[in-house]
Amino acid sequence: MSKIPKPPSIGKNVKHERSVQKLSLDELSTASGVSKAMLSQIESGKVNPTVATMWKIAHGLSVEFNVLMKGEGKKIRRFDINRKADITTLDADAAGVHISVLSPVSMAEDLELYLLTFKPGATLNSQPHYPGTEEFLTVLAGKVKVSAGENETILNAGDVLVYQCDIEHHIENLAATESRIYLVVRF
Amino acid sequence: MSKIPKPPSIGKNVKHERSVQKLSLDELSTASGVSKAMLSQIESGKVNPTVATMWKIAHGLSVEFNVLMKGEGKKIRRFDINRKADITTLDADAAGVHISVLSPVSMAEDLELYLLTFKPGATLNSQPHYPGTEEFLTVLAGKVKVSAGENETILNAGDVLVYQCDIEHHIENLAATESRIYLVVRF
DNA sequence: GAAACATTTTTAATATATTGAACACAGTTA
DNA sequence: TAACTGTGTTCAATATATTAAAAATGTTTC
């Protein structure tokens, strides 16, 4: 009924990571707590390892679990141009805030790019995003006050702020001129 | 030697996803190809499932594999400020290109942010990055020519380009003035 | 109430993931 | 040559993940 989705070859990934870090099977075995016999069989693709063991291996390699689960990946080499005229823009409910959604629709699902323009005194109130979401905020011009939960700070042009935004957060323009912000949201 | 990293409770995640989609064990069993007995034991945390079975379950639930691997997650809510004065800057070998590394060191490993400034006529040649790497390029000001492999395009202020950079790529400033580029690199 | 059904849990048997030890294969060193 | 490393691979034994079928637990219907 359903076509086979995609079987990942975790063995290749483990072997690659291990060779990059120049570790022997013995070393990785002691570092991860998985027998070197297992490691050998996993790398040669003779077994379907348990998530628990893969977890231990990922820890032993000190890499994210997902790294070892990489599928074949996209073959096509993308080169997508998104012209200024085609970029969707919108004005926040609170007047004085202009938002450009830079991310093309075809883009990766877990990353979004925005360019924000604040008129003097303008404020943007954002509802909590999905849990685990992080925002990377760069002030290109002006001066703004950012608050998320109990945290709050004032940023000038050139400053960068990283914060989790799975909580209500606010951005307020303190400059007498327009403030511009580059915003990267990762889910 | 090494402190326990974090054991994820995948059972909870599977049960949650299944209840959200209002599926019975039988339905998910036929949809995923995993016996309902397995599903029951996985949800009650009595077994350490194989990655292969978890993969099938993820497909049956039509969710990303990672979704079912959600650990307890980071408790601490980050709010890291990186002041302009603290941001590391460097000049490329080719004169006329100034690079600001916006990403704080404490930042996620799979994401990097750069702010590039090109003097008139300046060019930046980049060696291939790690396979699968993608760059999200936003032209803040000026006019540049970007080429990656056989692809090439000219971008003006406000344009956005998404391309894979696991290949040699070049950025050249065509404007008579300085060009500024915001660059997001994801691994 | 019980009969009929849907859903989840447990049971017993099988398949296989995991392990420690033995093995094979290099590259030193003497 | 042999002895001694370090490397990765197979071997038999054990632990356990996985399954089909049965038992248990609701949930509806008459």
C-alpha cells in the first residue's frame, strides 16, 4: 500500500564520524559502553541496532542523535533565487512594524528568515512559538529592547541575541529613527 | 567516567502522537507494519525498540523520525547576548572583504551566522563546506554576483538566495559602493 | 443483565541484537 | 624468525526485541 519511505544507512554514518574523530573501535567502545563487536557489525550493516545503543554511540561520539540518522539526503543541488519583488511582506497588527518573509516556500521546514523594520516607538508582540524554537536576532540598525519571559535587554546596531521563543516575547524600537532587525527562527 | 547523558522516553512520544491522530494500535500496526503487540510494549516502555521499527512507526505516523526521539529537552531557557564589541571579525585573504561571525560560541553547532561587507570590486572565494551544507544569503545593500558550481546569478539589495555550498562558490561585489550580505549557514 | 464488538494487554515462541572471547591481519621491535 | 603491539572481524552463548494468538479490559447495543 505505502511505498517504502527511505531506509537510512546508519552504519556509514557511524563509520564516517568515527574516522573523522580518529577513534578505534576499542576507544569508541569504552567511550560509549557498546561492545566493539556490536560497533563492527553496525558499521558493516549486519544488524539493526537498538535506539538505546545508537543513543549511547551518539554520546560516545559526542554528536547529536540525528547526525547518525542522516538519510541519503537530497541529490539535487539547489540554487533558489527569491527576488525582492517576490518576497511576501506583511504589517503587524501593531502599526509601525513591517515584516519581510525572506524564506522561500520551498525552503527547509525547520528554518525561517525575516527582515523586520520598526518605525520609532513601534512594538511587536509575539505569541509563544512551538516548544524548542529558538530565535537568532541581529540588530542591523537602530536600538531595540527585547524581552522574553523574565529576561530583558537593550540592543544596539551590531548586537546579536539568541533566545528561546517558546514563550511570549516583545521587541520594541527605542531609536528615534527606523530600526532594522534580521531574524532567524529555528524549530 | 562519563555522566549519563539523557535517556529519551520514546514510548510517551509514540503514545502522544498516536492519540493526537486518533489511531488505534491496530490501525497504526497496519499503517506501519509493526505488530500491535510491539507498539503496546513500546508505549509502556517495556522494550528498547530497534531503529528500524522506530523508523517504520515514524513513517506510519507520518512524522519526522526526530519527533519521536524528543528527549526531556533543555530546561534552561537561553537568553545569550553577544555585543558588537565582543563579536569576532576577520578579513578574508582577498582584500576588501570583511567578515563578522555573529554566532556566539555557545550556539547550536549546526547553524552559523555571518555579516559580510564587500568593498567595491572585492571577491570572496569559499572552499566546499561539509556535504549537505546550505547557505541562505540575503543582500542587505549593494549588488553582488554569486556562483556555485555551474549556477550563477546577480542579486540586488533585498534579494535572497538559497543554495548548497558543499561545492566551491564565489561572491563578488558588482556595486560601486559597499555591499552588505547577511549569511546563514546550516549544516 | 449478556452478547457483540473494539481496543489494549499479556503470553509463549521465534527471531535477532548484543556480548566476551577467540580469531585474523597488519605494523613494529628485537 | 618470533613476540608484541594495535587494528578490525567472526564465533558461540546469552539477552531481548518482535511476533501471532490468546486473554483481559473496556464500550456499545439489545
